[in-house]
Amino acid sequence: MKVKYAGWKTGVAVVALAAGLAHLLPYRGPAAQPGAQAQNIGQRAVFGRVTAGNDDPVRGATVFLRNLKTKSIRSFNTDEKGHFRFTQVNMAEDQELWAEKDGKKSAVKTVSAWDTRKEFDCDLKLK
């Protein structure tokens, strides 16, 4: 098997990366970091309030958060002021959020992986 030599600059870059000396290489901008622009790494909090048609808070409503990639569902029961909160929500995956109580359901909201907010505030209204 014949190996083609890529050039001395590539060899220096590979050695520098392997030795943990990447900070010594010239900066080539975000284009030199494949995938870094589209990644939304980390976790966020998703919170808000559930209200009825008359904007009164709904106590004891169940709020669902479904991960669209894994299909896992988390739930939270609202407090006396209608508040809910989910923590440690993966920012790199899309989520769906909705509330239900006594046969009434809110519209489904999407928490997009493209949204870079660490705190996602969303109110849900039961219909």
C-alpha cells in the first residue's frame, strides 16, 4: 500500500494537535472547525406558565416535554400559580412541549435545537 504525503503543513498540524499544542497553530476562523457553527451544545431550562381561556393560572395541569429524537417524554405538574419548569434539556435536540388537564389540551410548541437560548420561556394556554 502506498501512502501519499499530504505536505509538511498538514504533518505539523497533526503533530501539534496530537501534542496538545493546537493553540500554537494559526487561526483559520470558524470554517476550519467543521460542524462548530451548527452545534448547539449544552443544556437549557424550559419553563413557563399554563393558563385557561380567561388567562387564569391552571394548577395541577400536566406539562409534557417530548424529545423528538429519542421519543422520551418528561412530565411536570404545574404549581398553584400554573408554573412549570424542566431543567437539563438537551439543546442539541428538538423538543415538543404541551399541557393537558381535564380533557383540555394546549397547542404543541417546538423547542428547536437551532434556538440558542439557555432559558426557554413559553406560556401554554388550554383550549
